[in-house]
Amino acid sequence: MRMGCRRDGASGLVPIALALVGDLVPFAQRGRVLGWLFGGIAVQAALLLGFSTALVLFGLTALAAAALDVPLFATERPHSAPARRPG
């Protein structure tokens, strides 16, 4: 779900960034600016993907540990008689 949101967000931001570069930067310097733009996108994507992958793996590990611990530590207790009230 989150990956789809990132993809949809990037599909809106990249064309806007390219249009701004095309409008604001002279043709002779456009290659340098586009290199910085796509280099920044690549570095940021690698950092964010690594962070989100680590979170997903941590969450899956915690879920697996919880799923294994519940059957191992769940014990049936014998039903006791209801408590008697004095009086």
C-alpha cells in the first residue's frame, strides 16, 4: 500500500520537476541540473527503500515471534470452583 503511494506521488513530482528545469534552466546547463535531479532521486529512493524494507522485516519478525510464542506459552488451567463469599 505504501509503495503504491510513493509510486503515485513520484509520478506526479517528476514531470513537474522536468517542466521546471526545462523552463528555468538554459539549454547549455540543463544536463548538469538533470544529473543532480536524477542523482538525488536515486539516492533518496535507495535510502527510503532500505529504511522501509528494514521496518517491514522487523514487523514480520515480530509477527512470526508472536505467532510462535502464543501456542508455546499458552497452557490450559483447570477450572476452579467459584469463590465462596462469607456470610
